[in-house]
Amino acid sequence: MTSPPAVADHTWAIEEREYARHEARRGRRHAFEHLDPVHTALVVVDVVPFFVHESAYVRGIVPRVNVLADALRAAGGVVAWVVPGYSHPSAKDREFFGDAVAEMYARSGGDGPPSSRLATGLSRTAEDIVVEKTGRSAYFPGSSDLPVLLAAHEVDTLVVTGTVTNVCVEDTVRDASATGLRVILVADACAAMRDQDHNATLHVVYRSYGDVRSTADVLELMAGG
């Protein structure tokens, strides 16, 4: 009898000195103490079979991603799923990764319509947005239609989840923040290869680009409106 695939959760933390730094600057620990669900989008980055099959950490975040999606949808917000699109590896990518790995990453999103390339077990509905991106960031100019689609919904706040925390998730957070959006990275609904990698991104985002919260915190913010 085959055992079910293992799941894992990151041991995540932000150092108290970082909390203290912002508390001294702005008088509170968290940048964003409220959100309006109607103007909020949950952005789920790259939860596709390629990453789910490879990582127990990615499998571990799926239930929390689903809880967030269901809660925000019910509160009138937007849920957006982002999948990698194929982009022919550049000469730089081939030099950096090697031919085989560059091609593997380029094809990590799979084939077919974007909605068919999401991992199984995700709480997706027909009303959700599904886009593909051709760069690491869904908000890098020209990478995806996500900025335009969310602007049409008058979104001012992104709640970001997915994988890999320190690559496509972090790049998306940085670029979305640069456009003036309020960004909340959900610490226990993102996955990296190691705790060290995951926590490095939490530190960088909390310090300079957005807020970092737990799933429980974000659900409370949604409920508070």
C-alpha cells in the first residue's frame, strides 16, 4: 500500500529586532491593520504540479491557501491564480542554469490552458482569475495580465501566497509594492525549499516591501473588513 505524500510546514519567524524597528518608526508592529475585502485580491503564485510533486512544503500550504481563497471570495474579494507560462530560455538563462535546467524551469508550468495547469486539490471556482506569467514576477511589466485585471476590480491590496517564497513570490511582492499596492505576504501559506530561504524573504518583505502575517491574522483582517 502506497503512503500518501509527505507534507511539511516551515518553521518561520521574524526577529524581534525587526518588529521593534518598525514599532519605533510607525508606532505599530504591522503596516496594514485593516483591509477591505472588496478591494483585496488573493494572489496564489505557481501552485502547479511541478512544485507540488517536488516539495512537501508546497503540499503543506495547500489547505491554508484554500481557506484564504474561500474566505476572501465569500467576503466579496478576488482570487487570482498565477501559473508559469513557457518562455524560451534566454542565452543568459542557459549560461546561468545550464541547458537542461533552464529548459526544465521554462516548462515548469505545464501545457494547456492556464486553468488546466493548476495543481489538483485547490479551491478554485469559475469566477476566479487565472493567468500565466512569462517572468518570475506576475507584476513585472509585460509578464502577465494580472495588474490590468486586478486594476479593473479596483484592487488596492494583495494577499500573496504560493511558491517559491524566495523567487517568484518575492519578485511578485516587490514589483506589486513598487506600483503602490498594499501587499501582505502570508508567512505560513508560502513555501520555499528550506526554512532559511523562506525566512530570508519574510525578513526582506517585512523590512522594506509589505506586511508579513499568518493565515489566522489575515482571516481576522478579512472578517473585520
